[in-house]
Amino acid sequence: MKNLIIIIAIVVFSITKLGAQSAPKSKADLAWEALNARLVSVGVENDKPKQLKEQEIRNRKYLEEGYKFWNDFPNDKRRIKWLQATKSYCAPDFWMDLNLGAKAKSTLEFYDATFDFQLYDNWETKLLRVTGSVLNDSKISEREKQTISLGEFQTELVRSKNASYRGDKEKFIKKIKARFIASFSQLKFGQDYSSSIRLAEMLFLDKDGYGLNDNDLKSFTLNFKKNEHFEIQKWAYQKLSIFSLQEEPFVLKHPTVNGKDVDIAKLRGKVVLLDFWATSCSVCIERMHVIKRIYDKYKDKGFTVISAAYNPEEDIDQILKIHHEVGAEWPLMLLGGNSGRSGVVAKNSIGKMIFEKYGFSYVPQLLLLNKEGKLAMYNGLLINGDFEPIIRELLIKIDTNNSSVPLERELAVNDKNYNTDSYYKLDDGYKDHTERIAAPFRKALKDYQNRMEAFTGSKSIKDWMSSLKKSAGLDSLRMALTHQTYKTAIEAYVKETILWICKHPESLYTPELIMMWWPGDDLEFAYNILNPEIKDSFWGLKLQEKLKQIVETYVK
């Protein structure tokens, strides 16, 4: 019986296979096969210019024949795949001269080759009609639409590496802004914004290549501070926090692999290059050799390097091997904590906190700090250019603030005032200092509770959070916490609270008064809506540390 079943199965399989072989292919199938054949590489190995030229020819043919396929077979679902490809990895570079364009691109990542605007405009007009019909088609999924918009954003960034195409900086920024917005505009809360954000990060990594400076990036990012998409708002505040380091010193204290603490604050008077890298990043490791050459030349003149590996402790052997092979003599930190898995950064690690605070999506991330510990340069030339002249300039720059007393020392001297009874005897109607501090908190809390009752049906935020977490899980809790009504209440409450604390910093010496009132884990968003002069002040930074501790407690 078993043998009979096997024989029948073989016969059925043979008949099916024979039928499949004998079925004639449709015109659409034949056209699709011919179209995909254009994607097969026929370039000459070890000859980069010829490879790039062949690739450009293939991409133009793919564009032309794919457009014909689009019009010839209007009901064929495969058309979307062609559009997605031609909007991203198969997009032509449209050089006026193929040989010169391929040669220029093979030599430098950012180059200048005459762009054929006439040919580009001709195809752009056709593709605009095609793309418009797709984005307005309700039968096409939002995911497919976003893939097309992401491809357009990516292609804009790649083409703009050609200075001839990029042209005027103002127009370039305007185009990039429009492409960025389009790449996430189809998304809804809870969906993945990371692809759009990671593409936008390329501007920060290669700003010099794109002809941008820090002010250009600030201006670009400010456009998204009040964006309706929460994840984009968050990204904007993260990136802007990098530029706040131009006014406030970068703070980092962490032990090296040798167990010795390195405190950036104690390196004031030196020019410091902070190198965030990872073992998986070949670009990072290659760049270390350039850093090593400059370090050897200026290490005795006031220049030093801090190597901050974005790896867990499990990767220590590999990290030490790389450092040894480079010949790096500067301090080495591991920022990835103990995750139990090689290559996986621990969630509660200091590296994770730094990358989250500044919105780092990639490595390397290179920060050059001046003698005051403030940001002098971020990425750009530090990653792929000659930054030695910048080092030399910073080393010879005269420090005009030598006579000033550091803020930390000044505050340390004044701390004794907070411990004296006379400091708290103020004739302002409050019976004691606790009542004085708590008053604005209670007013804001009452307003907050009224708003929360309208949203949740409960004045007790702890009870509501607890029940929601048990019934729907942590993800649902986080979604609810970003509801607009909730955010509005939190913003008003936290703003009033922090303004009071900044005016009365002594309240930080009674942290229980703060911790008993904080209502949720969306605090960093509310904290970041404040004026930079407040949130980046000494007390603002201290408050931020408190907020992070409270948020971690709530999430757990």
C-alpha cells in the first residue's frame, strides 16, 4: 500500500511537471524575464570605471524597458517591483558623458561629473505620472508605497553626491526635505520610521561631502521639531542635542578596559577626538589608521583620542586585537555593557543611552572637542577627509577663559547655603520649605489629573497604567502614553515643574518631592520641548539624570 502511494505521487508529480513545461509563457512573462535580464552584471572585473559604465547602461535600459512594460501590461502586479527598483538601486546617474562620469565616481565618493538634466527631466516627467498613480491607488498597500518613497529619498541622496546634480545648496536642502517628508508621510503611529531616519542620518555623516555645515543641519532639523509624527519629533530633538554641545561641554566618565576611569571633564585644556566605533564597522577600523597618524604627530602637543567601542563586554578579545593591530595607544572604553551575546549591545548600557540621546544610527560617530570640552567638529571630515588642519588650529587657539571659575566648582562652593536654616526662612506665606516647593507641583498635577480623567476615566495614573499594562501589555501602554491628550497634559505639567526647579535649584536636594509626582514614561519628550537655555543648564542636566532614573523605574 505504501509503495502504491509513492508510485501515484510520482505519476501526479510527472504529469504536473509536464503540464507546467508545456504551458506557453504569456507575453507579460516573456517581457518580465527580458526586463530582469537587464539586472545581470556583465562588467569587467577589477576595472571599476568600466563596471560603473556598464551599470549605468543597464539601469537606463531597465528604466526604458520597464516603462514600456508598465504601459503594455497595466494589470500586471509586477509593475510595482520595477518601479521600486528604478526608484532606488537601479536608478540611473544620468551623466552627460558615460566615460567621464564613471571615472569620476570610481575615484571619489563625492564627485563632479556633468549631469544630463535634459534626459533626467524627460524621464522625471514620465515617472511622476507613474508614481502619482501608484500613491493614489487604494489597492496598493501602504508598505509598497513607502518603499517607493524611501527609494526616492535614497536616490536623491546618492545622486546628490554628484556636485553637478546637487547644484545650489538652498535648492538641495529643499529637495532633501521634501523627499524625507514623503518617505514617512504614509506611516501611522506604531509603524517603523527607522528607515527614513537612517537615510536622513547620512546628511550628518557626510555633511562636508554634501556641501553642508552645522548651521545648515540645524536649520534642516528645526523644520521637524513640531512634526505631527512623534518619532520624527523625537529624532529632531536628538539631533539638535548634538549641536547643544557647542555651548555646553560633553560629559562622559567611564572606565577603560584597563579599569582606569576616564573623565572627559578632566581633559579640559586638551583637544579630544571621541571615536565611537564597532568591530562590525570596517570603515571605523580603516579610519583608525588615519587617526593614529595624527595622534602620533600631536599627542605631545595637547591632542588625545578616546576610543569608545559600541560593543558588549563579550567582544573584548576582538576589540583588543583590533586596537593592537592599529597600534592605538590611547584610552579604550567598552560602552555596550554585558548583554550575554557577542555583537549585541545591552539595553541598559551607557552606549545605548548615548546613542539614544544623540540619535546615532550608525558608526563611526566622531566628535572633536576643543580645549573647553565643547564640540568643535562632528563627523564630516573626521570620517572621510583631512582634519589635521582643524586639529592644528584648535591646538594653537588661545583659551580666553582661563581666569574663569568652572561652573561645577562655583556651585560646589554655594552648596553650603542650602544646608543653613536661614536659607529656608522666607516670608512668603508658606509654613515650611516643603510646602513652598510642592505648591506649583500640586497645581500642575491637579490640571494634569483633570485632563487624564477625560482621557482614561481615572484620576489615578498609576492605577490606569497598571491595569493597562496587565490587560494589554507594555507596547499598548507606550502607545497610550503618546496619545495627544496625554502629551498635552504632560507637556504643561513638566514645563511648569522644570521652570520652577530652574528658578529654585535647591528643590533638587529634596528629590522625593520630584519623584512622587512624575506620572509616566513619556517624560523625555516633554523635557525636550523646553527652551535649550533651561534644559541644557547645569540644573537642567541634573534633572535629566533624575528623569532617566524615574523612567527606567516606571518601564520596569
